[in-house]
Amino acid sequence: MHPSTSIVGLDAGVTLFATLSDGTMFEPVNAFRKNAVKLAKYQRCLSRKTKFSNNWKKQQQKISRLHQRVAHTRNDFLHKTSTLISKNHAMIVVEDLKVTKMSKSASGNIKAPGRSVKAKSGLNKSILDQGWGEFRRQLEYKQAWR
């Protein structure tokens, strides 16, 4: 038996990571957005290096470490948030989001070019930066534990 008896609905979003039906709101961590400028700088430096040289390998390692930091930061946030929610609520109802369809490109094709492609690209980055699928997976297994 779960120690709590409450039921809550969860609404995932971009400006707020999650909003619960009881009014609780969780701010997003935006791990990729915070490191995007640094990543771009590292990638520019990499493009100027001779491919497969020692300096190129060192720069590649810097980029890899930055990607790891982003992933670990996001994963830590998701674990902490999902643990907090699963501890306090016996049943959690999550909206069914089609992330692949939501983050589809707006570029279109040659006959019908897309509109607001840059704005849609920014929205796609924000959607994918949240990690909703992983969050849902973590909630499922943590609720099964309890």
C-alpha cells in the first residue's frame, strides 16, 4: 500500500516543467539551453582543428564532457522531481504527449516551404530539453515500487 492516498493530474509544459492539479509547479532545469553558447564555442574551435590531431581529440573530449554534464544535470532533476511526486501521491495521471510529432521540423519541402521555421526550431529544442519521456518512465517504475 502506498503511504499517501491522493490522486493528482500532471500537465507537462515548456515554461513550467510540470504543473500538478493540486497547484504545485516545477520549474524546468533547461540544461541544454544554459550550455548552448559554450557548446557552440567548443564546436567552432573543433572546426578549426586538423581532423584527428591530438588537439582535435582534446577539443572533442571537451564537447563530450559538456554533453555529459547536460545529460547528468537533466537526469538528476528528473529523478529528484519524479521521486518527490511519487512519494506524495498514490496515483498520478499524466497527459499523453506525442513528443515526436510535437518536435517535428517546420521546414516543409520545396513545393510548400515552412513558415516560422526558426521559431519552431527553438520550440523543438525546448521540448526536447525537458525530457518528458524519461520523466514518465521514471514515474511509472517509482510508482510500481511504492
